[in-house]
Amino acid sequence: MTDLNARAETLRALHSGEMLVLPNVWDAASAEVVAEAGFPAIATASAAVSAMLGHPDGEGAPWREMFAAAGRVARAVSLPVTVDAEAGYGLAPREFVDRLLETGAVGCNLEDTDHRTGKPADADEHAQRLADIRSAATEAGVPIVVNARVDTFLGDRGIPEPERLAEAIRRGRLYREAGADCVYPIGVRRRDDLATLVTELACPVNGNVGEELDLTALRELGVARVSYGPRFYRAALEGFRTAIERL
């Protein structure tokens, strides 16, 4: 438990100062590659892990399989590990925290999509869930690092484009007040939108690279954390496909 506490505090501290870059992994071998390259923490990507396990993303994989995969990642490295836990798999807050800590991970992504409907969860209810998870982590004795994903910019969530920025700010503030350490407005493509989010949320923000947003731009905007989702998993699979076709 002492080691988990130290890793959690290390991961939290990495959200201030130099921008934290997390090339997401999907198994022990890919985690070892990232660790050997000198990155200070390891993050999984649910889309990559679930695909590797033979299931669709969006909580299509059984939570036990997802956490088992996370455990193999955590055992392979000596760095803090944060798990893309999707929407939390419907687990009660204390059970979620206990299962997460059993893997050896000390952080998690939690998204505000209701995967039963494919639409955004009620923001107040999701904020309360985040607060309950924060309380459960306190009870468990490990201050896990919560990255609260805001899905308003994802086109299939049903939020009209003109309303996405304001809704992301509203939700991000609620989640921060509930105890989230970082807010992750996934799918933001425009530099101006991300700049507004960083200013209005006034807390660590997770960004993604894109056409207007390379690492230099993200650093200039004051983004605290950058993640890549399943990008490297798909690139690895494409490299494998190319090699097999040549063979």
C-alpha cells in the first residue's frame, strides 16, 4: 500500500510542470517498450486492450478481463500506471477502487458516456459518481489519480456542435469539483476550443494531438497531459499486416 501511495503521488505530480506525454499501451510488452524509452508513467487505452482481447470498445469486454490485462501491464513495469477504465463498468465505487488497486494501477480514466444508450450520462449523476469514487479511494488509503473524460466533442453523442464547448466546460467544472485531478475533453480538434477549455477549467487538462494540435501547440496552450488512445496499437497492427502481406 505504501508503494501504491508513492506511485499515486508521483503520477499526480506529473500533471504539473513539464507536459506529461502518455503513448498508450495495450499489454505488458508494449508497456515495457514505453518504459524503456524513458517515459515517466504508463497509460492503457481501452480500445486497444479490448481489441487485443477480442471484444469491441465501449465496455464490450468483461471488466475482469480488462482489469486482468491492466494487472499484467502494472507488473511489467516499475512506473505509475493509469488505466482507461471506460465508464467504470457499472461497479460500485468502493468495488471499482479495490479492483483497480488490485491490478497495481494508481490512476484511471472515467468517461461520461452511458454505454447502455451511447449518449452522455447525466452530468450531475456522473459528478456524484466521481465524488463517491474519490471518497472510496480515500477510505482505501490510496489517492488514485482520476482523469475525468468529457465526451461532448464526440460526434455520435448527440450534442449539437455549437453547444459542445459550453457543455464541456460545464461538465468539466462539475467533475473537477467532484474530485477529478484532470479533465479530458476528448475529440477537441480546434486550437481555439482547447485554449478556451484550458482557461475556463483552470485545472490540468488532457489533450490529444491533431491537425491543429501537435505537441508544441499543446505545450504552448498549457495542456498538462497528452494521450494517444489506440493510435499506436493500430499502427503496430498495420505494420504486422504489411509484413504478413509481404511474406
